[in-house]
Amino acid sequence: MPEIKLENITKRWGKFFGVDNVSLDIPNNSFITLLGPSGCGKTTILRMIAGLETPTEGRITIGDKVVFDSNAGINVPANKRKVGFLFQNYALWPNMTVYENISFGLKNINEEMPVMDVEAKRTADMIRALGNGAKVKEIIEECRDKNGKLDEKKAYVKLIDNYTLSIYTAKELFGLKLHEAKDPNVRAKEKLAEYEGKLSAIKAKYTQAGKDLNDKFEVLKDGKPVIEKRKLTKEEIDSKVRACSRIVKIGMFMDRYPAELSGGQQQRVAIARTLAPEPQVLFMDEPLSNLDAKLRLEMRYELQRLHVETGSTFVYVTHDQMEAMTLATRICLVNNGVLQQYAAPLEVYNRPANLFVADFVGNPSMNFVDAKGKLQSDGSVAIDILGGIKGRFIPAGSIDINEWKKQRDEDAGAKAEAEKKRLSVKGAVEKSNKDEIFKYHVQKVEEEDDSIADAPVITEDDYVIGIRPEAIDIEADGKIETKIYGAMPTGMESTLKLRVGEFLLTGVVFGSSIYKIDQEEKISINGNDILLFDRKSGRLITAGRIEI
């Protein structure tokens, strides 16, 4: 499957930038989730890659083919990009069976492809199955009901699944009636000789014509497949339908109509229909949002398995950060049309690039604590937090925070200069949906209305400490005194609201202990994944630990 490359992709409507100068490299066989709040631009990015939306400017490459280039005037239509699209609405034809729904798009394919000898393939499949006549009989006999009546349709499905056959080959194999033979191996051996002779004759015909067959039974000339514009044969269509149905485990529902299926089964049919044309890339736009919570969890496992089995590249849109964390090889987090971070799930969780990412990823959400800080000669930061608690933030690695701030200012200057240059070009427009530093929330007992409060004066001594709930531990020798403000036990853990003066912290405590409201405790902030953010830019400076 191909690599996908986006270079400086922008999509705007007037002065509103839905996607703003996004560049991405999506590796082969990856599972990428486009994550962000509603209206952030994630679906627009997906639709532009698929060809369902035209970018205002930029360049998109799928594999070695440029499918969009605003400068070169290239815009390959969606039906020529060989991509599959799965929406949250299954959109199955209600008057068609499952089989007909999956095969519908395959019947319309008419393009250049290798010529295939269907008869040779069916003959080879029969030879493979006839290697053990007793096994064929055993499979068929399993399809009798309690009264001994044989269910032929069920037998076809069993033969298809066991030998990876088309329905036509399964019917032919059933028609040999090995299940009625006293010694099925003897009959199978007789028939095997006939089919081996037939296959030899087919191959000899090609040899005489200076051609050959490969292991896929494609016709070769001079060692290369013979290509012609054609439609898929019924045998090819059936093989693709059966292969996809096996992957998503719906082989037993082929004769049913959508109304006779559960939501999860309908979604599996939609996935199979999307996979059947063998798209280069599979795009999914919140495909699980219409399912209930339990079924959504089950389908996440199915999508993981599907990704591995197909070897395809998946690009998946969701606003559910838990879905993104559990499915993705890399997360692409977007806000206001701007790429915020593109990294592996655990990196996004443990080292969020900025305050927005830190707040959006994680459940329960990260605790944000305002801090006044002074740099120390040893590289640590003396901090004042939570209404007067003194401590030190000690970086986990070597970092010069003064140098970091110098680079921050240089980056801001370069960005401003680049924007000035962009606006100087004829036809350029200023972005109406301005980018702003994320307004993080500090939990307090008495909440304040930020909309009427005066904007704070931010200095170089202002920082934000980010603390994941699991980093807060209740310990007898803890240095911070607290009261239980709220407790929500879930069995193996409890989510706690902890009051420290006028502030509230969220903690997750593992175990089955019972906590009472206003119960006095002591807490510690542990681990090396405490985050230090620059309040001026909202960007992550470094991770480390806190000493109180």
C-alpha cells in the first residue's frame, strides 16, 4: 500500500481557513487518526486526500502519483485515486442482500487489468480440495440438521471458508457427491486425475501460443501479465466478495437483507463493501459513532485486526480521543485547521506539544496549575503553586530554558515574517478565524467568569504545570494537605476531586478503597512525566518531576 504525502495543504472559504497550511507524511501500512474537536478541519483533510474536496492550494501525493497540485493544475478525480471511503452512515441498499450490497460496486469496474483464466483457477482449486476426500465429506456432513437433512447452502459456505473457494467452485465440489461415497478418498482420487489432466491441457494450450500462467492464473506473455480493459468475471467478483466477508466475519449473512442485521453487522457489511474493490487506502469518517458504547468497543478490536490482515493504510477521523489512542499508529491532532501535533499515541499523551493537546488527550483531563517560577543555576525552576506551596521543578533531561525561550521568540518572529510575506502576494487574504493561545482551565472551588476578568499580565516568570491524574498519589507522608471534595469509585479505581486551598485537582487512585467527602488526606505528585509549559506561547518546554 502507498505512502501519502500532503505538502502545505490549505482549504479556505473566503477568509475562513478550514485547513491552514498542513503538511503530513502518512507511511505505508500505517493507521492514522485525524483527531480534534468538531469543526477543526479533520474531515476536510480526509476529503481532500480522497478527492471529495478540492484544496485551495498545496500538493497531495499517493504512492508515486501526484493526485493534486495547485501550481501544476493537477486534480485527479476521486474515482481514479483507488481509495475506499467508509462513512458513519452505513448507506446500505435496503432492497439488496448482503452479497448484492458488497458486489454492487465490483460490477461497475471496467478498467485495465491482467487477463485471468477463470477455468484454470477453478480447476486448480478443485485439485487442492480433492487432495483429501474424507475431509470434504466431513465438512459437508457437519451441515445436517438434527433430523439428518442436509443444508446445501450451509455446506457451500463451509466449503468456501475451509478451502477459500468461490461459490461456483463450491457448488461444483458439492456436486461430486463425495459425501455419498462409501470411500470418499477413492472417488476423490478418481476425480483428481481428471482435473489434473484438464489443468495440464489448459497450460499446454498457453505454451503452444507462447504464453504462460502465473500462480494467480493471470495470463503471461514474455514473462509479463497481459493487460486489457475489461470487467471482472462473475468468478472474480464472487472471490472478492467471499474474501472480504471472511475478513469481517459475515459469511453466514450473505442472503440476509440489511434490516435483518444488527448495527454492528451492518457496519461489517459496509466495511466489506469498501474493501472489495481493493482500494489503495481506506478512509473512515467516524464509522463507529452510530453504535452503542459496547459495540463500539468491540468494533475497535475488529478494526485493529482488519488493519493487520489487509496490510492497508488506514486514515480515520474521530473526535473521540480514546478511539484515537487505542487504534492509531500515529495521531494527527488538529485545531482551528492547524496541525497541533503528529506523533505516536503515547508520545501525544506523555509529551503533548502544547496546552491544547495536553487538555484534549486524556480522560480524566490533565490538571493545569499556574506557577510562578525562577530559574536556578542547576537548571531547575523554583516554583510557587496552588496558593503559596513552594517547590522545585527538576527537568528530566538536560535543557537550557533560557535558550528554549530565545528559540521560541525566533520561531514567533519567523512565523510573523512568513505571514507578512504571504499576505503581500496578490490575492492572499487574512485569516478571519485567528489562531489564539489555548485558554486552559484551572479548577477552583469557586469558579470565576473568565469572560469578564481582566487579561493577566504574563511575564517570563509565568509557567503552567501539567499533571496527569495518575501522577497524584494519596500517601501518609505526602507534602500537600488535601480534603476529598468528590469521589467516584468504579471498582478497580476511584476518580477523586481533591481540594487544596481554593484549588481542585483530579486524581485517579487504583484499588477499591472507599473515600468520604471532606476526608482529610495527604498527597504527593510523583513521576518524571510532570510537564512544564510556557504560559506565553502555550508550548511544552520539558517534562520532569516536582519536589515540594
